[in-house]
Amino acid sequence: MQRIDVSGFDGLPLAAWEFTDQPRERDETGRTPGVLLLHGLMGRASHWAATARWLSGRHRAVALDQRGHGLSAKPSEAAYTREAYVSDAEAVIEELGLAPVTLVGHAMGALTAWQLAAKRPDLVGALVISDMRASALGAASQRQWDDWFRSWPLPFETLADVRKWFGEDDPWLEGPNPGRGEFFAEVMTERADGWWPVFSRRQMLTSRATWVYDAHWEELAQVRCPTLVVRGLDGELGRAEAQEMVRVLPRGQYAEVDGAGHLVHYDQPDAWRAAIEPFLDGALTP
């Protein structure tokens, strides 16, 4: 895994990671197809490591720490808008020469991906949407998130405490979820007084507020490339809404992953691969 320093649309320093563990195949033009992986709210590029490793055998697999996340810049005065996230991905694709790219997005990253595919169809050849709703979530959802952030018992004394709280003790949990504990352990950093998230919870709420109040069906309908909508059976995207998203998409397909919650690719990496690899093979075959 190699870090690449890239720039957002407004010059904001961003960190991307290219996975090059295997020799890559080339298509008939001599080009290695590019894949850009976009994490969700509070995520980071490293959450895609398992996916990127198997992708890297046939694709140029790049994962981006989006603004406010991971090792990318988090200035308080930066724009944390839908337009900023979409334009950052656009700038990175052009800077790294990834087009026509396959976008693989989870949650907020999936929304960024389909908004970019609608805005710049010339850049995007295929799209995977993982567990992101097109419907508006509303003000109550935003208030719940604010309350949830306030409930975090920060700082955590150890990473084991992080794993236990997010994997067992978090009141949002319906049952133990060790994978969720590991997911959050990856977004913590150690300070003198204990472990804190690498992101600002205030900035996360600001980012979330730019999309939760609106529906995004119109932009979804403008996506012209082959698109796979994936849901975890225990995730946040229900089957009926996922199938309606597929119907709205001009070239939509559907897949679901048994035993997975919202963190589909993290909960069930093997089943996730089985769900998306046939689609990618078909989408990227001339």
C-alpha cells in the first residue's frame, strides 16, 4: 500500500492510497482500469484494504481519505458540502488519470459516487453503491446522530475499550458486533489523555447535514453507466428501496449480502466480493 498526496478541488491536501500488492492486468488498449474507493461518513481509506487487495490484481485500485477524514486535511474553515466531496473525487480522478473509472462507494461515499457519475458521465464507467439510501432521512435522524456523538465516552483509555464500546456497549447496537468495534478502532488516534477519533464530530455532523434533509432520486436517475446497488440484509438500506433504486437507474442491478449490516464490505468481506466481482467483470469487459 502506497500513500499518494493529492489535492481537492480547492487545493485542500488529501491522502490517497494505492494498492499494488499484485502485478496488474491490462486491457486491450494497454491500460489498467482504474477503481476509486470512497468510504462513508467517519470512515477512512484503510477500511477498503481487503477489497482493494483483490481488486489490485486487475485494476489500479485507489482509496481516498476524503476531506475531514483519515489523514486528509481537516481545517475548520474548509467546505464540508456535497459539492466539495463530489468535486474532490472529480479532481482526484483527473489528477491520477483514473478515467474512465469504476467508483465503489459506501454510504456517504456512495452518494458522492452517484452524484459524480451524474455530473461527469465522461469520467465514470461503472458504479457500485453500497448501503446508501436515496430517500431523505430528515431532521429527527440528524438529532439522533447529534445525541449519539454526545454519548461517546471520550477519551477511551485503550483501543480495547474502543472495540468493546462500539462492538458491545453502544446503545445503538442491537447485539454484539465485533467487526463494528474493529471498524471504529481504525479511526482512533492516541493523545496524551487517551484515544480520540481522528475526525471532528462537529465536522461529521456538518457533512451529514448537507444530504440528510434531501432525497437524491433525481441524480440517481441521471446515472447512465452500469450500476450495482448492494445492501446488507441487516443494513440501513431496505430491500424495497434498494429495488426501487435499481428500477430508477437506467442500467441498475441488485445484490444483497447475507449476514452483513451497514458495514457490508467490512462485515462480510468474502460475501461482498462474491456479490460485486461478477458485476465488475461484466462492466469492465468490452
